[in-house]
Amino acid sequence: LFEMAGDQLGLVWLDGRATGGGHGGHGGEMSLRFGAFDRQWKQIADSPVDTRVCDCCPTAAAMTAEGPIVAFRDRGHDETRDIFVSRYIGNKWTEPAAAHRDGWKINACPVNGPMLSANGRDVVLAWFTGKDDKPQAYAAFSADSGRTFGAPIRLDDGATQGRVDVELLSDGSAVASYIEHSDRRPRLNVRRIGRSGARSAAVTIASLED
């Protein structure tokens, strides 16, 4: 959910209308759709953002100085499932583009979506990838409302289950949370990251059961 100009409510969701009741590629394709409502709850928009996305990974949305940005796990025809973003510019969504080309191919949905935070033109994105069976969590900054992102910054120290979250701070840095799993003892960790790639020491918030 996000607030739009003119006191409108915008939202994006995973939409299975084309799946025919199938799941995981057994029916049609899951899509990401956008809707908007006015103050009288009249729907004034309904359109696709991406017509082929991962079936179960949660989506994220944030409001920038140029309008909404959404992040989601795309699903390529070769089963590459990297994180893509799209921005709402001029009353339409931009062509979805990869925030970073991880190249993770997986024949199932990992149920592990991205997170976003924005302030003006500053945006930070966090996500999980498991390319080559090496689970890793990353974050990347943007200074142009999500049009482009800088180099990924590794969040975990060895291995992770993902489940990321991220929040921009007033000085332009960000704090990110993720589940560290490098020693078979999962922990909810947080750390501060900067645009330069600098990372604080990780702080464990809680130990978790497998």
C-alpha cells in the first residue's frame, strides 16, 4: 500500500488470475498488478506491472520524490529469479529492470522477497539470493529514486536465510536486518551500512530456533 497524489491509495499485489488455479508454473503465470482508489473508494486504475513474477515472494513498495517504486522477484523464462524494480512515472509503470543481475536460477519460489526504504530521491533496497547454492543477503543504494542502484553491499558474514528488512537513516546510511545462519545457529542480526560500502559490526537481536 502507498499514498499517491490527489489523496489516492495505490497498491500492488501478486495476481493469479492467469494461473487457472495452478501454482509454481503448473497453470498460467503469476503477475504483479497495480490498482488505485480515490477518496470514495472508487477504483480508478488496474494494470499489470510485470506479467511473469515469482509465485510467492512478498513485494515491497516505497514513495520517492518522483513517485512510487516497487520491488519484487521476477521470473525469467529460464527460471532466473532476480530482484526487479519498477517506478510509477507519468501515470504508468516503467519497464521492470533488474536492480542487480544475481543470475539465481531456481525451479521453485524461495518465498523470500525484497524490502525497500526511501526518502526523497534516496532509496535503499535489500534482498536475498541463493545463486550456486550460496545463500547471501545484499543491500544497494540509489540516489535517483531507484532509476539506478550502486554496487551491492553484503549484509551477512557467512550464510543467511534472508528475511531481510531495511530502513534509511537521517544521515543517508541505512540499517538492515537479516537472519544469519553461518554456524547452524540462526540469529536475527542488524547492521548499519553506508553508500561507500562501509559496514558496522553485526548486532544480534535474538537467537532463533531452526
